[in-house]
Amino acid sequence: MRTARIFAVLLFLPAFILQAEDGGAVAQAGRPQAEQPGPEQQVLSLDAVVREALEKNPEAQSALHAIQALERRIPQARALPDPMVSVGWAGNLTPFSVMQGDESSYRGLTVSEQFPAAGKLKLRGEIASKEVEAARADYEAVRRRVAADVKAAYYDYFYFDRALQTTNRNKDLLEKLSKIAEARYRVGKAMQQDVLRSQIEISLLIEKLTVLEQQRATAQARLNVFLLRSPESPLPPAAEVDPSPLRYSLDQLYVLAAANDTAVARNQTMVERGQLGVALAQKEYRPDIGVAYMYQQRSSLADMNGLTFSVNIPVFYKTKQRQGVAEATEGLIGAERMRDNRLNEVRFELKQQYLAAKASERLLSLYSKGVVPQSSLALESSMASYQVGNVDFLSLIANFTTLLNYEIDYYRQLADYQMTLARMETLTGSGVGGGAVVTAPESAVPALNSPSAQEAK
């Protein structure tokens, strides 16, 4: 009900009712109107909260360090084995001595190096690179999950904030209606039960306010924990939230999720790693080459220099190399099945969230365009009828309670709707509701590189 209509109804009440502090306002028709902060009052911005949480989150920082640790493996995997240096002597038990008069006595130095078959080091480096890509997908998954959790906590905080404002506003109006009932009772135009009923309803609203205050404090503490603050740290009111239109169809969301879901990207990386692993296992059939240089110093003869080449012979290939290829192949098949399973799971999750978002959209439209305005008109009509004695006070209270419940339900649906969009953003890596989604640096995020994904965007 618009404020002007309420004032118009109250102006027609008898003089003794006007003396009972007439005025007040019911909820405005359409979307319930929250109290607007003053020009100097700070509000809590969602973008600022998400940004701060991502900067401080220890799990995200741990995942980032895991990436940096795995990056150090790449040069290790591509490096040659360490060369071997050995020294020795023959002829005397005295270390490094040469037996005089014995031409076979010597002291020597040997340096050897092992050279893996062509392509092995390159494949090992590529496998290490794939592990880094998988860790980057894990890092992005942590960031998206933290962002979604923070948004859910923020929208809960927003809901309880608005529910408290709405309930307090309606409590003030109910107290004025109670005074009207008392004034009518004093002049014999109402029954005592009207006064008692109004007082009961006020007590019930006080009970509701107590519960909402506790729930708001819990939501505030949860939000503070995400920001690594003390749970008791004060927070300004949440900024106003407007429903974000869902700008993608379900088929487009499927395409975005297939290209950008972190679990799908990680599983695809593990498939590619498995393919490299199979290629490396097949190269194990090829022998490695060893090269050794030897220097010998003798007492009565000239010094000697020697060069040795060696190769390993895979004579046990049936139990080693062949089994290694089979092992790598089974790992590849398992990674492919994991990728396919995740694609099915993400489609189901998207379908579930999409249906929930659409249902919330319809309910929000129903509340803002139908239920709340109609409940406001019903309350306005019952107030006018109560003035002339055509409606009892119980009907007036019933209409009042209905309007209050639907106003609060509107904010609950709005918070749930925005939470659903946040969960869809986690799967798609895109601002599905028209807003930006905070993501990892480009190097750490799977790109939308498929033609179908570009078309969907």
C-alpha cells in the first residue's frame, strides 16, 4: 500500500482515533521498500567484500603456492641426470698410491653421464607442465568457491537486514493500530479482545525481531570470518540488491560450463597428461645411453685416457616396459571417464540451478507485481471497513500479518535467487546475471576458446 493511501484512510477516522497518534505507513505497492541509508551512512558493497575475501583467504593462497611449487618441477623434469664422478686406485692399500715397478698399478678418475632416449626429457617436462595446469584449475576452483560462499553469506546478511527493517516498520504501524483499537474500545465501538489481540500480535512481532536479530548477528559473524576479521566486528548495512536478469539460455550455460568449469578443465588436463604418460611409457622400450670418460695415472708408464659407451637392454620388457604402457593406458582411460562423468554432473547441477533461478524469478515477479500490492490493498480496505464497523479486528490483523509475511518472503526469494546465480557463476566462470565475476588471472583460468563458447557469449 502506498503511503499516501494510508494517510488518506487515517484522515477519515474519527477525531478520537486521530488523537491516538494516527499516521504510519504500510509497505509500498510492488517491491517492498527498504529504508534508504543517509548520504553519509556507509553501505557494505558486495564487490568489495568478495575482493577482500579472495585477497585474504588462506586456502586460495595455499593453492597459489602449490602452483608455484609445481612450476619448479618443470626444469627438474627436463634436466639430465646428475653426472657421476668416481676415483680409484689399484696396487696398494694406501689410498691413492701407486705400486712402484708394477705396470698394472694406477690411480684414476672416471666421469660418466646418462643420456635418456630422445624425447623422454621433453615428455617428462610436458607432464610436469600438465600438473601445473591442473593445479591452476584447483586454484581457480578454490577462488570461485570462496567467492560463491562469500556471496551467499552476503545475501543472507542482506536478507536479515531487510527483514529486520520491514518488521520494525510494521511493528510501528501495528502499535498505532493497537492505539486505534484502544481508542475505539474506550468509546464502546470495539471489543476488549481487539485490544488484547493487538497486544498479542505486537508480542509476536517482538519475538520475530529477537529471532531475526540473532540470525542477522550469525550472518554478520559468518561474513566476518570470510574476511578474516573478528566475528564481533561491526559491519555497515548491506547495499541494496536488485534482481540480476539471467542473460543466458540453458543451452548456452551448458556450453560455458563445458569450456570453463574448473573440474572439467582439470579432468581434461589430466587426460592430456595421461596421453603424455602413455607416450613416455612407450619410449621406455628405447635404451638410454651412458657415456663415461676415464683417466688413469701410472707410475712408470704414460697416463691413459679412455671413453666408454653403455646402453641398457630392456630384456625384461614383458614385466617392466609392457606393464608400464598398460598402467599408463589404464590411467588415461580412467581420466577420460572422470572427465565425461564431470560433464554429466555439471549439466545436472546447471539444470538444477537454472530451474531454481527461474522459479525464483517467477516468485519475485509474483510478489512484486501481484501478492504484495494486493495484500496492501486488502489491508487498506480492511482498515477503512474497520473504521465503520464492517470488518472485525481479527480480519484486519490477518491482512496485516499476510502483508508482513509476503514482504519478508520477497527478500528471502531475492537472496535465494542471487545465491543461485552465484552458484551458476561458479560452474560457468561467467557473470550469468549480467554482473562481473571475480576470477583468477588469465594465465590461471581455462579460456573460452571453443567456437561454440564464443558464439554463446
